[in-house]
Amino acid sequence: MPKKNYPRVGVAAIIEMNGQVLLVKRKNAHGAGSWAVPGGHLEYGETPEECAIRETQEEVGVEITDVCFAAITNDIFAEEGRHYITIWMRGSLASGEPRIAAAREVAEVGWFSWKTLPSPLFIPLKNLVGGQGYPEDKIVKI
């Protein structure tokens, strides 16, 4: 019997400061070389808020607070045969200075204006800024 493919759940943490968003350049994972917000797989028993806090700490070494729901995107990685539902959460920087905390997963870290995002963008972020998410009134407009 052939293996069935199921969507996985990812959580992405939008952290903004002074009109800029914190991004990481991915490495050693699907989407390597593309820019994304900190995030990762939702673990069993974990809330999206907990996942956003954990992934942000693991990837960029900062603590976030006031984490709340922002949007959902439906992300198809056709070349890799992967499908993700990404839950977008917003959080406020509570402490720490962003840095590469997970050298195996992150190549670069930086703050960028929504109007001048680097490229290429990770497919979920590309979908979010392209208005392909839910609810439509919560999608980032650039």
C-alpha cells in the first residue's frame, strides 16, 4: 500500500520592532537559502503560542511575550512533495538580542522592512505577504 502524504503543522513567529520584522535565512532544511521568520513544527501537546516562544528561543536566542494568533497559510512545496498549514503568531521581543542560536538551521539573522524584504522568501512567508492566507483582513499587506 502506498504511503499517504498528510499536511504538517508549522508555526511562524512574527516579531516586529521599529517598523521592521525579524527574519532568518534557513539552512539544512527544506527551503534552505530562503528567508523566513523564526518557526518550526508544532510538537505533540504544544500550543501554537508555546511553539512560537520555543522556536524563537531555539533559533535566534530571544524571548518573546504577548504571543497571539495572526493568520494561517496553506503552503504547498511542490518540488519537495510537502504540504504545510502554517499558523502565524505575533509576539513582542521581551529580552535578548537576535543572533544565530541554532547554527545548524540558521545561516543569517536580520531586521528587514516589510517593503524591502530579502529574497528569496520561504514559501509560507511569500504566501503571507502575497495575501494568500486566512483571515484575509489579518494578512500582512505590503
